[in-house]
Amino acid sequence: MIRRMATEEHAIPRFPAGFLWGVSTSAHQIEGAADERERSVWDTFTAEPGRVKDGSTAAVACDHYHRYREDVSLLAGLGVDAYRFSVSWPRVRSEGGLDFYDRLVDELVGAGVRPVPTLFHWDLPESLQEEGGWLNRDTASRFAEYVSLVADRLGDRVTKWITLNEPAEHTMFGHALGAHAPGKQLMFDALPAAHHQLLGHGLAVQALRAAGATDIGIANSHGPTWPASQEQPDVEAADFYDLLLNRLFAEPVLLGEYPSGLGELMPGDVAADLKVISEPLDFYGVNYYAPTRVGAPQGADIEFGGLTIPAELPFSVQEIEGVPVTDFGWPVVPEGLTELLTGMRERYGDRLPPVVITENGCSYEGMDDQNRIAYLDGHVRALHKAVEAGVDVRGYFVWSLMDNFEWAEGYARRFGLVHVDFETLARTPKASYAWYRDLLRAQR
């Protein structure tokens, strides 16, 4: 099924003029040079035995910090319009840390690639974690101060900004379930971390506006939630999961309100905070990988996609039958992207800004990665169907430019268009790199 998709003869339909094509990475996953920046929560987390499946760390990763010129050359050869990377807060707090991003942005601009920085991609400085991290309201203010520094330094060349990456995953995996840094297992007591990240987002938008920025968004992860059956327990469980993973992080930003009942669980003056959280955006970033099939709890822990879903949660995540899966075990459902975007437009109407797909990708082994080509082909076509249905989509970023440190999975998962030999750090473009390059040429 997947290979047949990859060999479809008809061309992918043309997207609107000005559509932004790019690739994404994140600082902790590729930069390395850990001894040249402050310690982050991920450095602490990966130093604890058993936290990362292959026992690895990101101390070197892809060594992008020292090899960024080579990587920008790969971007130029690919022909992307834009490169979404993240700025490491711990590096910016270190002497000369912003100099690296100065050099990177200059190199990108010189290569004709638009820099699109994400200002927080999970690597909180360990010193702030010791003061409570995102459970401490003050971290939101500290985040805004850091954003101001970055904007003042890079704002003359950077015109498109992203505040946070996937606060839903950082809350659930990092603070509720303990599968990611900082390794907290607070379950529903993790909700303050969600609120403070969203508050930090709003304050960052204000800081960016004050610095003159005019193109600002957030990168939230979203996917359709499918009930395992139409029986009431399954439908209710799916609704609850959708509330936690989709609505909890979209509605404060887009509507200025929490879904019913959740605002009462948040700390501080929530009504005042929501006015900040809902600062108007210029685009809304969506990270899409797959839909989720959800049913009533099954009375036991469930292993799914590299994550343990505890039995005490009021839902269970279940396999979607009859669809291919990636090497990570994630279902391949391109039509879920069309469903997601048209559903968001129906739910939020004019409150939904133009959409940019800020991440979409898959983990597969091999250099002749036809399965990745098939995956991307199917999702780009599904995205075009959403455009045809009237969704205002302005861009698409593949995750990821290169193989990298895949968080708690270590180096066991390969999401890159470019293969990285983690012994020699040699970069080698895969078949999917050539496919994406040719797609971009055809679109132009």
C-alpha cells in the first residue's frame, strides 16, 4: 500500500503562490556542544540511568553547532524556502550563546533560506527547573525576558517567529507521565505547567510585538481523536482525550477561554492571564503525525508508540487497524490531516488564523526510504485537499532535515531526509531528500 502511493504518476497539485515550503529541527536534538552552554533539563534527565532507551545523550548529537555551514548547504541544495530551527534557552544564557544564532541566521539569509526560529522546544535551563520550572509562574516572565533578548539580536533578519513547540507533549510527557524531561509524574497536578507555558506564550507574543515582529505563531500538536466504538464509554473517553490534547492548548490561544471546567483547575488570576494568552496571532502552527483511536480505560497500563499509558487515566489508546505503521509504530493516516484541518476551521471559524504545518514526518530506516516518500506524498496531497476545502494553509515543514537525538528513544529512530552517521557525523541525503527537492522544483 505504501509503495503504491510513492509511485503515483500524477503530480502533486500546485499550492497557492507564496506557499512556504520548509524543514524543521530543534536545538537539543541536533546542536551538540553541550559543554559550550548552560545545562538543560534534558542534560539532567538523560544522565539518569534508564531514562533514554539506548542510554545515549545529546552531548554531541549531530554537532550542528560546529557544522551549521554544512547543514545550511544541505538546506540550499534541497531548495526550501524556510528553515524552522529552535533557539536553545540554555545556550542564550551562556557567554557568546547568541553569537551562534547570529552566525546561523546570517548563513541562512546568505543562502536564500528564511530563518524561522522556535523560542522554546523543551530544553528549559536546569537552573530555572531548580526554581520550579514551568510549575513556577515566574518562569513565564523569565521566558518573555529571554525572548526579548533574542528578538533584539535577530529581529533585523528574522521576520517569522514561533513561541512554543508542543506544550501539550511537554506537559503530558514531561510533567504528567515522566517519560520526558524533567521527568515529573504528577498526572493531573501537571496542569499548572500547561497554564504557565501558555502564559509564557502570550507574554512572548507581547515581547515580540514590542520588538517590531509582525509574523508570530505557536506550534501546537494536533490530531483527530477517533472513539474506539460508538458506545458511550468509548465516546466519552475520546472526548476527554481530545479535550486534553487538542482543545486545552488551542482554545485559550484562539478563543481566550479554557474548555468548560478546566479554567477552575488553573493557578492564578486565570481570567486576566487568558487576555494575555489570547494575544492575536498571525498564523497558527500545527504539528501533525497521526490520529488517535481512544476507548474507555482497560484496567491495565498500555504500551503505545514508545509511551506507557497508565491504567488510572480515564482513557486507553488503541491500535488503528488496517493502516500501515512507521518504524516507530505510529499509524500512517494522511487523510487524518484533511480531517483535522477542516474540523478546526469548522470549530473555530474566523478565530483560526492562517495555518502552517510546522511539523509532519515519520521514522523509517534505510537510505532508499520509499516508505518516507510515500508518507510525505500522501500527507502533502491530504494537505492540498484541505486547501481545496477552503482552509487557509500557508506553509508546510517536514520533520526533519536530518536524523537526530529522538528524546527518550535516543538514536533509535530516524526521521531525517538526511542520514547522519552518529560515529563519523557524516551527512548523506536519502532518496526522500531528492524527492522533496524535486517536489519543490515542480511547485515553482
